[in-house]
Amino acid sequence: PGTSDRICLVQGALSCVKVAIELVLAKLYELQSLQQVSTQVTEQSADNEPSQQVIQPPPVFIIRVLMPSACCGMVIGRGGSNIKELKEKSRVSFIQLSPKEHEVLVGHGATLSTNERIMTITGPTFATCTSCVRSI
């Protein structure tokens, strides 16, 4: 509720779940890369001037992981130490957790409270993001 994101639930033996997550992330990276290339081509063709070069910011890969609120303290660590270590080891540029009590307005003044938090991971490459997810 309150988001356009889709959720993919993966269950099974740990080794199988790891493989499945890698495959899902690879497909998401492929789709995001195609969208970025499509956007660049559209912007360049709109200019119609061959001498003018469009400078694009470096592409980034962004994933959001839904995790139980009860696990977040362990992932964050004392004073954010585990998050800092995750960032340094995986070389991602950004890790952020959504607020603790995430309430979503669902209509007619009603709210829906969830027991999950969203971890947003942003990295310069697919490898950095998958390395971060593997560490979690």
C-alpha cells in the first residue's frame, strides 16, 4: 500500500534463496540498464545537433529490500556500526532504512501499519549491490 514497488518473496533452502536473489537482482539490473540507455538515446535524438554532447551522470543501481522490523537493530548495529561496515565492505554509496513505524494512508482517513521496514541500497554497480545484499 502507498507504493508502486512490487514485492518478490523468495523462500526455500538458504543456498537456493541466495541463487534466486542473485538471478532476480541480475534481471532488475538488466532492466534498469536498458531504461537508462533508452533515456539517453531519447535525450540525444531530441537535440538533433551532432556537435552538442549530452553529459549523463554515472548510472547507479538502486534496490529496496523489505525486512522485518525485529531484524533491523541487528543490521544497523550499535550507533550504525554494522551499516557503516556494510557500506565499506561492499563499496555501495548509500544504505538507508525507512522509519520504524511506517504508517500508510489507505483511504477514507484509515491507516495501515506494517511490521517491515524498507532498506534502500544504492551502488555504482550491480556487483556492489549484490555484495551488500549477500552480507545481510
